[in-house]
Amino acid sequence: MPNPLEQHTLWRIGSSWDSAFAQIALRSPDEANEINTILLSIVWKWRWISTTVSNDI
């Protein structure tokens, strides 16, 4: 029986991203590090926005 999570679109996108990121990391570690830094800043900003909005409600 297939894992229902694997059928989810976000799971497939995440798996594709992991594969693409691994290829970038092998080709250019500096570029991979820069992408990782950008993604982390987006996550932290999203968390800050979510916390601010939930505190205002």
C-alpha cells in the first residue's frame, strides 16, 4: 500500500527540490550555501509574520 504522504503534491515538490538542491550542492557548494541562507531568511521572516499576526488577533 503506497504511503499517502508520498501522493501529496507538496511531498513530490519537496522530493524534487531535494534532488535539485543536491545537484547544485555537488556542482557549486558556494551557490548551495547562498540558496540555503536565502531560504532560511524566508522561513524566519514567515515565522515572525505568523507570530506577529497571531498576537494581534
